[in-house]
Amino acid sequence: MDKRKRGIALFITLMVIASIMSIIAVSFSYLEKVQKDAGRTSAIIQGDLLYKNTINILKRFFPKKQNNSEKLKLIYKVPLILMESKSGFNLNLTCTPLLKAVPINWLDKNFIWKNAEKRNLAKDILSMVMEQYSIEEPHKLEQLIIQEITGESSENQDYTPRIKQQRGIVSQQQFNRVITNYRLLYDDPKVLLIPWDLYFSFTEVNPKTKIDGVYLTPEFISLAFEIPIEIVSDSWIVGESTLVSFLKDNSIVAPVNKKIYSKKALNAMHCEQIYAYKEGQYKFNFNYIDERSTNFEFNGKE
């Protein structure tokens, strides 16, 4: 039986390696075109070309509605690095799980479409985090976050148009501006000490959005299921455990809402790509969810 398991594991590993080799082959075939255009295009245009090519590769590598768990493990652990010695071109792609905690946009009832359980979870996590870190004005902070999500004033009387692509908080950079604003308004430096990305995800949502039941952060599990963080840290293996198996193995009787948590790893990731252009290094990032890319941000020269 052990030999069969080792054989299956080896087969999966070889399949993943073969898939990565195909990605590298596609990328290097594209490299020639990029280099020919390098003398007459800007770094931004180069970034846009690389971005579109990367999305096409991810679509091939992570087909929608398929179990891509093994390939997800690989891309999260091993960055994809491409180098071409003759021209000096290099590219580094790193991806991390996107829906590893509760989406911050679930705080807005207009996002969760009559599913009060999602909004209640987001509100509970926010309340517990603010209490844990002794935030001095928790109500004001919650108001500022919801105001940024909805575009409405704290009194919900006036709508303030904002220059952005869509309703909601779609990146941690956008969320950080809210945190900085609260810090300045209420002189509460403790808000800057909170590792917000361990408790919340920052991306667009739709009625089918779920939290990744395989790549949850231990900190989120601890608060959401009221389990001491020591227990979670000792037995939760990110990318290996599932929420259901973790609770069962630790004899924790707690229901897992199938509308909130996925059973398997989701094709949802945040990716960052760094590339060389002439004498500089440039970076862009984006979210990738089930063959759709959102929130492309070009961060300029490193």
C-alpha cells in the first residue's frame, strides 16, 4: 500500500513538473518578442504585455472547476523564475493564497445578498480583533472601514463619489489608507500594529465567494472558531490540512458552514511579478480568481 502511495505521489510530482516546464517553454517563446520590442516601448507597456501573457499561462495551468491542489501547493512554495543570459532579461512570479481569511467587503450588506451569516462573521472578526489589540475608538474605526467600502458617509445620508474602479475595498493598499486615516484622526497608534492580512482578505466578492478551507491563517481560525492560537499553530498545516479534518482531528465540535468555507483549495491567488527592463527592476501585482484577473496595479521601478 505504501508503494502505491509513493507511486501516486511521484506521478503527481512528475505531472506538476511537466506542467511547469510547459509554462517555461511558453514564456521563453514569448521572451523573444518582448526583447525585440524593448528598444521602443516603455516599461509600463512591457509590464502590460507580461501581465497578459502571465494570465494566459495561469488559465492553462489552473483550469476552472478542476482540483488543482497539487499545483497550487507548488506555485505557493516555489516562485517561478525565468532568466535569459544573453539579453539579461529576468522575471520573478510569486503567488500567495487570496481568500485565506474573511473578505473585508462582507461587512457591507449589499455584498452578501441576504446571507447574514457572512456579514455576521466579518463583524465578529473585526470586533474581536479590535478588542484584542485594545483599539481606542472601535466604533469609529468600523465606521471608516464601512464608509470606504460603501462610499457613503458615516451618517449614511450622503453618497460621496470616489475615483476608483468599483465599490468596495479591493486591495490591502486601499485598506491601509483607511487605517492611516483612523490613526491620524484619533491618535491611536495601536491600529498600525495589527496584522490585518491575517484576519481579512482584500478583494472583490460575489454571491458565490467563499473562504479557502485549505489555506486559512491560524490566526483567523483561532478567532472564528474560538480555539486557542497555540492549539491551531501546533496542528494546522497550511495547504495540507482542511478545516473539516482539522476540527475533527482535534475533537472540536463546531459546524462548518458550506456557504462560507470551501472544501478544497480555491483557484484564488494574489500574484506579484518583478521583471527587468533596461537598467531597472519593475513590479506589478494582480488578483487571479477562476480564470479572471482583477485589481492590476503597476508599482513602478523598484
